[in-house]
Amino acid sequence: MTIYLLRHAETDGNATRVVQLPGAPLSARGRDQAARLARRLAGAGIARIVSSDLARALETAEVLRAAIGVPLDVDPALAERNYGDVRGTPYSELREDIFAADYEPPGGETWAVFHARVDDVWGRVLRVAADADGHLAVVTHGLVCEAILARHLGGAPDDDVRRWGNTAVTIVEPPRTVRLLACTAHLDGGAPRGGAV
């Protein structure tokens, strides 16, 4: 059993560096990225997809589902950290570092609440993967990917969350083996690192 941990494709908010709004759809470039991701994973043996309910992740997951024809489940707990009143603000206008360990967004989630949610959903993901008749694709968000890596896969937290490019592919062999980390070779036409999918 393998889990393909995937970050969603690009939105206009990603491109213009704005704290994401929940309903932000994929940009034209993002739709192309999602199609490239789907082509990359078409022969990977994925039997089921689980996605965040936020528009950018769900739209990415729908492109993948259409390409490989497998069931798609939605789990709201895979959503990005809720930044509350800060959502929709350009990063250039932020007065605080929203990624700082002590930052609590007004009307949003603390890191403790976010991490508890991710811990809980990762347990569910592992159970779904164990029951799947093939591999599982999980379409989520950069901070969720980072939390899973740091808290469940033995990776060190990375202060540079940009490591998780849009449609980054991380291949996990449960319980803790990371075979490929945040690979976006499909976006530049290159071969995946390490000969992996």
C-alpha cells in the first residue's frame, strides 16, 4: 500500500501571494498543472482519492478522478489551516509572520488546533489506505503536508513552506517511509527523482 500525498494545483492567490480564501478556484495555470499531475499518476495503481473540501484541492482531485476513474471522498479535516480574518490579505500587507509558532489568527485556528486536526485525519487516512484495493491519493495543502511529514513521518519541520510546490507529489509507504518528497518534475517535463512515479 502506498499513499500519494499531493498538494493542490495553483490558484490566482498562490500566484499573486495572497493568503488563500476557501473558495478560490484553480487558475488557468493551475488547471494545466492538475492535468499534468493526472497524466503522471494515471498508471500508478491509485484505487481511491481523498480530498480536502476547499475548492482548490477538490478541483485538483476532480481532475485526477476524471483521468483515472476511481472513487473520490471528501474529508474537510484535510483543509488548510484556517487563517480566519487574515484570509484574502496579500502577504506584502501582513504585519506579522503568520507561520510563526506563536501566531494566532483572529477568527482562525491556533497551531495546536490545526495540528490536532491533522493528527486525527492522518489516522483516518491510514485506515482508508489499509482498506483500499490499491494505492490512495490524498489531495490537500502545503501546511497539512508539512505537518504530516514533521509529526508522522519523521521529517524535520521546514521553515520554508515553499518546498511544497503546487501539485507536489510525496510518496509514503506506511507507516513512516517517505519514498519521494515534494516532487514537481511533471510540471517541467522532467522525469521524477529516484525513478519513482
